[in-house]
Amino acid sequence: MPRILHLLKGPSEVALAAIGAGVAGGDAVTVALLPGAGAAALPAGVTVRRVPEEASWEELFDLIFEAESVVAW
């Protein structure tokens, strides 16, 4: 199961569609909500980390290197 990290800095319908497709395809999807991203209506099964409230910048760095794919929106 691929581990995908999405860096979300703002609302994006395209990003939400890609995130949903990854979850539907069985990927382990994590979304890092960057400052100013606001609350997004993410599909069930997504791990959400708010930066820097729930994950420090150092933890985000670790998430980037642990993921098999990183997508910035």
C-alpha cells in the first residue's frame, strides 16, 4: 500500500478529488494542512496533521521522507 502525503495550503477541488481517488485505490493517505489551509472536507480514512499545531515543522520533514509520494497543492 503506497504512502502518499498531500501538502495542502488552501482549498482545492482538484486536490480533494486526487485525495479521494488515492483513498479509494487503497493508498495510505496523509494530508498535512499548512497554515492558512482551513478545514477541508476530506474523505474518511485520511490521516490529517495540522502544521504546526499537531505536527511540528520537523515532524513534517519526517513525513515527507517517509512518504513514497509527496504532492503539494
